[in-house]
Amino acid sequence: MEPNKPLPRFTIPIDDARPKGAARFELWAPKLQRRITLFDPFHVRLWTLLESNPRVSTYCERPTYWQAGAQQKLIDFWVSAGRREQCWVVTAEPQPARAGVLGPDKSIDVRYVHAKNLASRNVWIENWMRILPYLSSNARFVSEQLLSDIEQAASHAPTLGEIERDFQPHDIVLVRTAAFMLLHKGRLKADALCAQMLGTETRLRRACA
């Protein structure tokens, strides 16, 4: 933890009971460095969106309950991005985005999220669902030197295929993983991932370039 950086408000879920008839998804969360359990494919897509956004510093699944009128609802995700916090509640029907507030100081917005809210992000999410398994499986084998070298090489906006070729004889899987780690950290960008499927022609560039 960085000096003077506050601890996350929520770090572990308060409820891991699987709803009757629900699926079960066990996933490794690179930002949290722990395993998470989700019970709905839409929740998996939301999780993918959180992991893919470098502005999101941390989050927690099922962190607490929220009093919505006479009902108590389980929050699906708490999200921290910079100094801003939000809670997301998945809704079966489209609702106005802002649902209310949470916390004794009423400082956390609670927002409803429906599948249609992610419709414009479908390609991005599908791409990151392909990227995240590389981080889960291989990130621990990637050196800081390789990360630094690939970040520098991306100053000239090469394609992923060009990076894989230019960094031989490094293991191609580790080279690809390193490029994905840099995207995950926000040190590289790949704007095409919003509209085109990930491939060797995907162009990468340094975020500071």
C-alpha cells in the first residue's frame, strides 16, 4: 500500500451463497490478487469491464447491503476510481441510472445497471474476456525488463504481431502477456479494441506518447 493511501472501504464479499439454480464462475481477479466467485454471466461481463478500465483502482463483489426504501438489496459491486466511489446494483428491468446513496455520510452513489447499459461495450468486453486469462496464467512469469522494453517499443505504435516478431526469441506467450499487462495497467492503449476483435493486427501505443 502506498504511503498515505487509504485502505479500500470493502475488500471481501459479505455473502458467497450461490442463489438457487444459479451458475458459478470462479475467476482470478488481477487487480485484487485474489479469486472471486460470481453467479451470473452478466456479472462476469461487469467484472471484465472493471478489470479492463485502468482508472478503476479496486472494487469488491457483493460488499454490503443497501436500504432501498422498505427493501434491503445486496450491492453487486463497489467500485473505486480515483477519489470517486460507486455501487452497482444489477436490475432485471431498465431503470434510471441513479438509484440512491450509500454510507453514513451518503457519499457513495448507488447506480442501477442493466444489460442494455453495456450494449455499446460488447466488443471491448469480448476482447478483454480473451485477454484476462493471459494475466491470470502467465503474469507471474513476466519480468519488469520485458514490460519496460515492450512499453518503449510501443512508442512507434506497432501491431501486436510486430511486437511478437520483434521480441523473439522470447516466448511468444510471455511477450503477448506482457503487452496485455501494459494495457491492463494503462501504460499502453489499443483504441481498436472498442470496435474490432483482438488480433495480430491490433495496434498498440504508449499511453504517454
